[in-house]
Amino acid sequence: MKKYRLKKTLAIVFFLLVNIVASAQYDKTQFFFKGRQMLMEGRYAQAIENFNILVRLDSTLYDAYFFRGIAKYNLEDFMGALRDFDKTLDINPIYTPAYHYRAITLSRTGEYDLALKDLEEAVDLRPSYTGLYFSRGVTYFLSRQFEKAVEDFNHFIKKEPNEADAYLNRGASYLYLGDTLKALHDYNKAVSLDFFDPEGYIRRSRIYMLQDSTELAMKDLDHALELDSLNTFALFNRAILKYEKKDISGALDDLNAVLKEEPGNALTLYNRALIRSQIGDYTGALDDYDRVIEINPNNVLAYYNRAAVFMELSMYRDAMDDYSKAISLYPDFAKAYMNRSYAKNMLGQYTSAKEDYRIAQRKVAEYRSKVGGDSPSANFADTTEKYSHLLTLDADFAKKDFDNELLQHKSVNIMLKPLYKFVPEEENRIAMALERKYESRELNDFISSSPVPITFADKMDESKRIKVDEYLSRLSNVSRTLYPSGMCDFAEAIMDAETKQYNRALEKYNRAIESDGSQAYYYINRGALQADMIDFISSIESNVQILTLDNQGTTKARVQDETTRSYDYTSSIHDMNKAAALMPDFPYIYYNLGNLYCLSRDLPESIRQYTKAIELYPWLAEAYYNRGLVLIYLKDREKGCLDLSKAGELGVTEAYSVIKKYCEKKDNL
């Protein structure tokens, strides 16, 4: 759901992409052109690849870092974008666009003071660039400096009087300053400038609702939904309005429509729970409260109102537990003490019930002596307050405990990048120019010695699977006088493993090692095979080992069916350690060990192994990705997100979806 917030026009202004001239040689110009074109087309990961090549060709190209930062920003990799903007300004300290977009990025991460400092610098460098005033107005708004926000939007509007977003933003600033007339005037202007944008109508409807002009508010919301039938912000607000007009069925319909689009929208679930409890649908209400509490375990009102449902169902012990939780979160919650007193009475705990009633009376007396005071928890001692009304997006409690960060309900199962091993390869494959690839003469010589094409990778391209049978047929006719016997067994084992003939493959790896126990690559593949065998067995048993990160980036060590069965990777670890002893400088061995220790639940050792792999080969993207996941799993989010950013920069595009979920610091508006 869109929050009722300042409309942020933070998309990158692409006139920069065509006005900044790339310097130097023809090949650099081509990469600049391709990178900028991909940015304009929204192909951000591919753009990063082009700018990566540029900075490798010439590390002084500040605009290459700048454009790469823009691409990362659009992928919501804000840490990575900040690093690139920092690098840009290190090289060219007077490059105004870098200050501008670093400020925008800092604003997205909640670093408003630093963002304003950058914008001041940018304004000093280019006072005539009106876009800076818009961005600074946004930042002032986010930092709740509404008067200054109005001043900057005024400056922007003088130069750009037909920009609807500026009026929406200034109107929001006026609204927070309590001037509904000026806010309404700006919203009217925004609608007149862009009457196909539903947000102007939604904003204006909120003013009408504050003025009790319900018919005008309903008309605006209906029109917004004609423009965008799936606009959850409009549906949510219309549900509130319908509820106030006693259209309970209509309110539920709109809330259901919101939840169809956003199944984990906490505020909508909370409001639906209230309505369900009021119409006697206690089972449905409990389901909704359960989900709200799962999303936000510190939501005092969810516990308080769920307790009320338990009371209606005569589930007094459950009610008592929820009232206790509410009290632990807000110790001055007088009504929770009173209601818990009643629940304890029903359970026969008379002495404790009297004590709760006595505490409640004392809290009420303290509250009455503090009426008008600033105690944030005093309101919860007010026995005249009803805590069972629907919450709007403007409610103080909503802003505190239903932050947009909580709108995604379901957990996400994050899979580690797989083990590296030798797999079948296409014949005569030629490496792409400038492709970053681990260089090892020993590895290349080993691959060249195979009787069939193989490569070293984390998985085989599915399109190559058809080659396996062809290669097996060829191997059956290979003369073992031309190739070492162990190498033939090794190559056959690779093909058998790809067709899931695990036992046969294991026998052949054993034979290869018996024939040459000094070959580290044999141990790597046998270790990987044994891990693959475990994974295959676990998948049949529906016990696939995963890292499960919930909506808040917290983690649970569990398997798909919630059982706790674990598997023994000792044999695989032993083979990898043997390979490491034979070839201590090969980074992929330590990467594989990182995976195996992670699957064995030894996460600190897993991190150490990934770190060693990265020290040996700083471009091992999968090691950054997996280490980042483990760090987030261990709640070291900052380091984990930095690793994911690096993985994305090096080509692991899946990193950006994880970054988007767990690395953005949301604003609280």
C-alpha cells in the first residue's frame, strides 16, 4: 500500500545520461553509450556490467562510478550507490550531480542531516538548478522541517509552475503544519495539472474527510479507483469512509481487495480484525490478529484487542496472557490492568485480580493528575479512550507501529548459491572479451586433459544436459592408453552425477582418487557429489535445508516442513579439507567449505571460509552473496547488505531482490 506520504520524485533525471560526454578512447565511449542506454531502458544490472568494465579500463572515470551508482540506486542497493557516489566525489569533488543523488540516496536511508549537507553543497555549486530545491524540499519534509520544505517547494514552483508533484508535496507540508485550506488549494492545483493521476484525488479526499465532507471524499476515492482499480491506498481510505458510514460489508470488501494485492499489510489486517470481531466473526478476527502480531510482535493494540476476542470466547487464560503482554509493552495501560483483573476473576485468581484492579485505579489517578502532560504512555491510562476504532494511516499509533517496513507478511526462503565443481561444457566455448574469470594455469591444464569438454562452475547450464549422453558414449570408446585412467573415471563420474546416478558416480570418483590421491580436483568433486546426494535425499523427504528470512530480516533455522531433521556433511567437509591441504591457494575450495559449514549449522566457521575465499579471489561474487545471507541471518544486517551489494555489482542479479527486502531503511511517515 502506498503510505500517505510525500510524493517522492526520486527517479533519476536522464537528461544527465545524454548531456555528460564520455571521454577518451572509442571503446570507452561505446561502453558509456551502452551503459547509459541500458539505464534509460531500466536494464540496471546489465548497465552495471558495462560500467564495471569501464572502471576496470580506467579507474579515474568519475562519471562511470556515478552512473553505476544510479543503476544501483534504482535496484534499491543504497549502500552500493553511496559507495559509488563517494568514489565519484573523491575523483571529482565539484561534480554537482553526485552531491544531488548522494543526497537523494542518503534521504532514502534516513540520513537526513547528511543529505541536507550534500544538497547545500550542490546548491552552492549550481544555485540555478531548480531540481535541487525539489529534492531538498523532500528531505526537509522527511526530517519534519515543514516550514523549510514549503520554502523550497515555493522556490521550485516559481521556476516550474506546472509540476503537479510539487503541489502535492507542498500540500502535504501544509497539512502537517495544520493549514488544511492551503493544503486543499495545492491538491486542487495538482489535480488540475494531472487529472489522470489518482494520488491527487486520494490526497484531496483526506482533506474532505477531515472536514466531514464525506460525499466529496467518496467521489474522489471512487474516481481514483476508476483511474487505478488496484490502488490499495484508495481502497484502504474508502474502506475507512464506508465503515464510518456504517457500510460494514462495503468496508470489508475494500479491505479484502487491499489484502488480495498485499496479503501482509499489517494495518489493513488490524482493521479487518476489528470489524470481524465487531460482527461476531471471532475466528477470522483471531487469524488477522495472529498475522499482525507475527509481523509486529510489539503491537500493543493487537494484543489488547485479541484479548477481547478471547474474552468473548471465554478463553480467559489466553486473554490474560495477551493483557499481560500489552502491559509489558505499555506499563501504564490502565484498561489492560482492569480487563486482566476481570479475566483473573473468571479464572479464580481473586487476590491477583484485586491487585490488578488496584494498580489500574492508581494509573487512572496518575493520568488524571497529568492530563495535558507529555507522557507518551499516559494516554493508555485514559479509561475514557476506546482502543477498538479503526486506525487510519495518519494515526500516531499507526505511524509508530505499522511502518511500511511491515507490509510484507510472508517469509522468503533464500537459497545459497551452490557448490563449485566440474560439470559438462560445450565444445570449443570461447570466453568473452573482458570477462572476469579466475585465472589458473593448473586449472586450465586439468580441464584440457579431460577426454570430454568440462568446466569449473557452480552449476551446469540446463541447455547442455543433452550433451551428457553423447559424452558418456564417447567416454565408453576412449582408449585409456591415451588418457590417464583416473581422469577417465573422473570424467565419467561427472556425467553420471549430472544424470543423478549418484552411487555409480561415487564409485568412479573413488577409483579416480585411488589411482591418483594427490589430485585435489578429484576430492572437490567427490565432496560436492556427497553434498548433492544429501540434498537430493532431503528434497525427496521434503526437508530441504534453507535460510528463512522473515519480513523483518530476522531468521529461523528450519526446514520446509517445520521439522528439525538435519543431515551430516562430514564426508563432504573432509574431502574439501583434503583438497585444501593439497591446493591451499584455490579459493573455490573455501567457498565450498563455507556452504558446507552453513548447511551443517556452523555459521561462524561458514563466514570464516567465505572470507578466506574472498581474500584469495576478491571477485568471487557467489562468496559475497552467500556470506551476505549468512550475516543477515545472524542479524548483522549492515555487513550483510554490503556483501550483497558487492555480489550484485559482480553480477549476481538475485542479490538486488534480497537487498530490496532487507537492506532499505524505511522512513516512518
